[in-house]
Amino acid sequence: MGFSADWLALREPADHRSRSAQMLADLAKRVENRDVLRVTDLGCGTGSNLRATAPALNARQEWTLVDYDFALLEQAARSLTEWADEAKAIGDDLVLIKDGRNIGVKFRIADLNKELEQVISGDIDVVTASALFDLISESWMRRFITALKATPAIFYTVLTYNGEDDFLPAHPFDWGIINAFKIHQRRDKGFGPAEGPQAAATLARLLSEAGYSVETADTPWVLKPSDIQLKTELLKGLHGAAMETGLVSDNGANDWLFWRTSMGDQKGSRMTTGHTDILAAKG
């Protein structure tokens, strides 16, 4: 499982505008009395989740950014330095000043299959992730929740794919492509057979069964003609994944991709990709 820094940069504006502002405000209220807020971000990529979340939180924050890809962590350090009003490197760590907030950042390379319990341990206030849990199996989710329960942390995850996709205008091949894509999403991405479009519902259920109070919010990408570059790359990804399943005909899928990309920036066109945000705290 891996994603390029270019893809993560391309999707960041849509990610940031799509997440639930109300849920983020709820999280901020729950932690507003912490002197120093300690946050662990799983599968952090280039630090997009920090950039979207930190401005709503306390004045003093300590983030641990966790990823398996060293190159992404290096890009995260560069991107966060550019994002901050001021940035200072202290060894391998960063201290950022952004809008009056003091944000310490540590970078941790970890394999979440082998080191999950070591990563989620100790005095953590918030465990967070973005666009991660649809790649995860139910058995890994159960293991994650067991580790989470051993900490005092609130859990906040955003932009989990939920399978609620739509196109305007419609094309006769839309259903076939999306259905094949959803099946592809259930393949093993490195954490066992992925929950894919069922991930948000499964995760919310497991958290509730574990005694957490759970809040969910629909947070779809709604991509319009101005999002033409992201739409094009996403359509190519849908097409490629669908083709790998062998469930769609080559000619039909190729015609669909040509038609969708050729009219993607036309006025009135829209592509919706469903996501869910989840906030969970011990009841």
C-alpha cells in the first residue's frame, strides 16, 4: 500500500473542504482544556491531516506523524515548513508557529502491522487518520480498537471512502465501473482483506460495541469542472482498478473513460465520491 506525494498534493484541497467542520469543532471542544495536546496521526503521508486539523485546536500541540514511507515523511517536513508562519528544526523534529499556535512535530517510521501497539500507547489525547481505514481489514480494526482502548485518546478519522458515488450527467457504464471498483477495494492492501466501501460502517459499529460514543458525518468530495485535474486522475484510477478485476469489458470501460474525461470540465458536470468522518470517545 502506498501513495505518491503528487497524488496526495492533488487531493489535499478537496480533502480539506470536504471534511466536517462541525465534527472538527466538536473535537476541539472536547480537548480545549488540555495544556498541551498530544496527537498521533496514522498514515500521515505529507502532513495534510495536520494542516487541516491543527488550526482548530489548542495553542500548544505535540504531533507524532507516523508513516511507513520515509520519502513521504521527508516531504511532510518540507510541506509543513512551507505551511507554517515560522519553522525551526530541532534534530529530526520540527517546531512550527502557525496563527499563534506552537506545534511540535515528530516523525516516526513504523509498520502498523508490526508496531501498532507501540505506536498507539502512552499518554495520547487524540489518535487521528485521514483516508486510511477503507484500506484496512475488520480484524485489523479490532486490533486497533483494543490498542486505542488502552489509552485515554479520542479517535478522529476523516475521509473514509463509503462507496456512495454519483456522476452527473449519467453514463450507462457508470454502475459497472463503480461496482468493479468497490470489489477491487476489498482486496488486501497490506492489512488483510480491506473493508473498502463498508469500512466506515464497520468501524463505527466496532467502536460502539467497544463502548465508545460515536459521531459520524457524510463528507463527500463533490468535484466540479474546476477540479478537472483531480477528476481526471480519479477517473483513471477507477478505470484501472475496474479493469484489474476482469468484471468489465475492455471496450466498454475504455469508452467510458474517454467519454468521462472528455466532458469532465463541461459546465454542469459533477462527480461525487462518498466519504465519512468519525469521532469516537469513551462513553
